[in-house]
Amino acid sequence: MRASQAAKKELFFQTSTSSLLFLYLAFILALLIADALYPKPGDLLKAFRSDEMLFAIKLSLITSLATTFFSAIIAIPSAYALSRYRFPFPTLWDTILDMPIVLPPLVAGISILVFFGTPIGRWLEGIGIRFVHTVYGIVLAQFTIAAAFAVRACKAAFDDVDPRYEDVARSLGCSRPLAFWKVTLPLAKNGIIAGLIMTWARAMGEFAPIIIVAGATPFKTEVLSIAIFMNLSIGRIEIALAATLVLVFIAFFTLLLFKLLGGKLYLR
């Protein structure tokens, strides 16, 4: 009798928790289906072929790929140092590193803008290095947040590689840089690639810091997220939804590729 009651309670608990899960999944799917079905197919196709949409897609790809490249240059060595070396006050450095991730993106954008009002920022602009209201500002805004994300993803990948493999390589005559290049990096490759793919997707969808730093100028700083904002604000729903669907498509397949590469092991 007691076993039967316990089984009923377990079944009820399993059903309740699973129902809530699938209820939320249904909510997400309903939102995505609504995005796809709201515009007429002809209007949507016309929006995809518009010069504005093609420009926004091209600029988004160029800036996000540049951001991912610069993030990788910073993230891979930085993540290795965090994973293998012990620094004083580690909690402090971890907290500072996570600030761009947890801060509202709007705050990141304002902070970048304020920086270029400081003597260092004015000096950079004085020698011709301009970011405010330029395409370079888009990359900087994306990089500020995406690089921290990339460092975290790459560190998790390096943490999953046993340091003893490097120790064995070094005992056989490898220097630390060579052991890193020949042993650690190949073993962490999938995790690093997965992390950089997610970094690229994050950069593609960034909005708030971009509009603060680079502005919202049509056919100049109009990435996909800016295109959504600009067209929605003037009632051009078809173009806004076309840009939205592009970002949804990118997010879905990026997450799928991330998981196929074993990315679920690397962001924790």
C-alpha cells in the first residue's frame, strides 16, 4: 500500500514538473511561430530582398566576425592564464571579468561613450582613432561584452583538459608554449570553437551598446538589431520582422551547432 502511494506521488511529481517544462517550451514555440506567420509571405520576401535588409545583414556579418576574431585573440590566452595560473585576489579578477556579462548592455554602451570623453579617449580621437558614430564603434560595443563571454567559454574548455597531459609533454622536452600549442589547444579545440560560435551569435544580436556608441544611421551603422528598432519605430513591420527572423534563425542553428560540438560541457 505504501509502495503504491509512493509511486503515485512520484508520478504526480514527474507529471507536474514535466508539464511546466512543456508549457514553457510551448510558449517559446508560440512566439517563434507568431513571428513567422504574422507577415504575408510576399511582403516578407520583398523585405528580405530590400537594399536595407541586405546592408544590415552584410554589416552584421562583417562586424560580428571581426568582433569574434578580436575576442579570440584576447580570450584564448587569457582563459589559459586563468585556468592554469594562480593569481592573488582571484575573486576580484573573476568579478571584474564578469562585469560586462552581468551589467545591463545599456550601461556598457554609456560607459564606452563616457570613456571617449576622458583625456585618453579624446587623445585617441585626436590621432584619428574614432569609434563614436562609426562602424568601428559597432565592433567595440560588441567586443566589450562578447570578449568576456569568450574568456569564460574558453576557460571552461581549458579547465576540462587535465594539466597532467602538459606535464607529461614537458617531461618529454616540450616547453610550456609548445605543450600548450601541441597538447592543450587541440584537446580544448571543440570547447573553444563552441564558445567562439556563441560569442559570434552574441555579437550578432547586440543592440543597446551599439545604439549608444555607434548610433542608428541608416546604411551606415544599421546592423540587424538596429534595423529592427528603426523599422519598428516607424511602423515598417515587415522589415523589422524579416530582421527578427534572421536573428532567430542564427540563434537556433548556432545553439544547435554549439551543442553538437559538446558546448553544454563548457558553459557552467
